Amino acid sequence: MCDKEKKVVVCDISKEGKYSETQLLTKAYDVREAVKIEDGCNNFCSYCIIPYLRGRVRSKLYSEIEQEVKALVKQNVKEIVLVGIEVASYGKDIGDISLIDVIERLNSVEGLERIRLSSLEPRYLTEENILRMSKCDKLCDYFHISMQSGSTDTLKRMNRKYDKTLLVEVTNTLRKYFLDCYIAADCIVGFPAETEEEFCETKETIQKMNLSDIHVFKYSKRAYTRAAKMDDQIDGNIKKRRSEELIKIAASNKEKFLVKHIGSIKKVLFESYDNNCLQGYTTNYIKVNVKGDSNKLCGTIQDVVLTSLDGETMQARLVRNKSLSVMTCIFGVFLLFAGIIVYFKINPLSDTNKAGNSKLNEASNAYVDIYKDNAKVDNPQNEENNDFNSNTNLNNDTKAEEKYFSLIALGE
């Protein structure tokens, strides 16, 4: 018996013009799920092989994106993350839609609470696009920029089509429309021919951008890329030193960003429960822990007060339901006035004042009727013995009520 012949089929992926996916994501595994909307890239950065391996930009039809998102929302997904090889290029192959259009349309999907974006090419973050983003209330105030370098000369060798000035402008504009946003960036150190002056320029740009965090990568050769053939490859020890310097800057920036939020109230989507703690994230991607003995709040969004920083995680406590607190106050005021009425029932006014306050006595009778299970309690104006007997019968209930009023006043 002969083995069947195996055939290997090779095609030119650059000629693939339509987005293809075996099936849509319809099964949810968490309350936050990634939804892929695009594949491929047209940028051809000198260090990257992706356009040759994954082909050109191909965008998923919006109808399929919406179908996928709605299916996930039905399974209690509260947040979706729009991902792809180069999500900022979404729609370039279609022509009549772009990433911001997708965000705006998904913003109206009922039941979806949050939309988060993956890494974005800086050129897409124009003021017009940022303004439109700011009007989408479900869009998270979290932005990850594929910066790669803060040196204009290094960016040119990378074939990145922007300069350091644009990077600073982008972060300033983001903060103009998203006042409390978290801005992170990717940065490669040790790119071929990167001088000390260029590295210092990158550090200066990072400080001007006031990044909340930096994802630092040491440059490594990729076969068949232009960068792999460049002269002046950087020594590994220099790459390591530069990487460590940026990591220190990143840690300092992130700590400053987190510390300034201590004492603020944020909405947190709780995603998990571990070691007697609810764990989740704010819209601007602050990781939060709340101590508790129940996981019932997993999958819900709750208001919390950020109380302290533990490493890179913020400790917090739940905020009491505001509407419930208001109703409790109203009920407490009602009981307070009711208590005053009972007090005057137990400690009757003088005979002279009784005649002028018959309406107050009638009100007290009505109150006593309610709290004595509709038992009729007479209030003869001229029989002090009957008044005394009624007062004696009420003493036990009144003491209990006065204790309750005290608890209400103490907020217990």
C-alpha cells in the first residue's frame, strides 16, 4: 500500500484581496473579548516582515463585525477590544468606511458597555478623528501608540512616515479631548545606526509626550527585512543598557499616573475573583483590586474609590449605591418626624396647650394606628388615667423605635 501523495500549495498572499475567516467569534470566554476586524499591513517598515507574510490590508465587513459583537453581548460580554495587524488601516481596501466609523456604529449597540482599541498608528490620530472618538461615550480613554522611536532620523531609517513633532502633537490632542486618558507606546531601542544622540532624543520625546507607560523592545534582526542588511548593527550590551533606561522611565511614569488617581471614583468592570479579591479594570486601564467575600459582582461595572497603590495594582473599595443612600435618608427623615409625634404622645402637653393642639393629637392617633397594626387607640382629652395606660402600653415599642432612630442617625 502506497502512501498518498502530499501536495503543498503556495500562493502569493499579496494578491489576496478579501478578508477571510473560517468562522466568526460567537462563543464568549470572558466579559472582555477581542474582536478581530482587519488583517495585513501596507506600511512596509524596514524592520518588519508582516506585509510579506500576512499580505496587504484586508478588512472584515462591518455587518460581520456587528453580528459578532451582538452575539458576544448576548453572552454577557461587556467590553470588546478591536484588534488586527494594523487596525488604524481598517477600511482602506473597502473605501467607504474607516475605523472611526466602526467605533461610532458599535457605540449604539445595545448592551455593549465598552469599546477598547488596540495599538494605533500615530498618523491616524488626527484632531478630527480624536474629536469624533471623544463623542463616543462607550470608547475607553486608553490609547496605545505604535511610536517605535522618538528620534526623527531613526524613524526615517525605520520607514515610519512621521516625525517626533507629530508624536507630541498626537498626545497633546488626545489629552485635549480625553482629559484623564492613559497613553502607552511601543519603542524599539538599538535599531541599526542608532547613536547616543538619537537615543537621548527619544528619551526627550517620551518626556514631552508624558507617556503613562512604555513597552520597550530591543531590536532583533528579522530575515528578509531591509534593517537586517543595514550597516552599524548595535552591540547587545548597548541595547540592554538603553532598554533598562527606558524601562526605568516607564516605571516612573506609570507610578505617577497611578498615584494621581488615588482618592478618585472610577467605574470598574470586574473580570475575575481570586484570593478574596474582585479584580478588574477602569476605562483608562487601571488594574483594581477590591476585597470581598463574594464573586457575585464579577461581570458587572461598579463605582469604586481608589484608595492606595500596591505595585502596579490599585486597591479600592466599593461606593455605596447613591440612589439607595438617598432613599435611606428620606426614610430616616420620615421616621424622625414619626418619632417626634410618638414622643409627644408619650409626654402629653399641659391641659392648656392640649386644647390648642387637637390636630397634633389627631395626627399622633393616626400614626399609632399604623404602627399598632390598625388597633384603635382612643385619646380622650379629659381622662388622664386612660392617657397614662396608653402611654404605658407604648413604652416597649417606643424604646425599640428610639434605638432604631439612633442607628439611622449613626448611619448603621
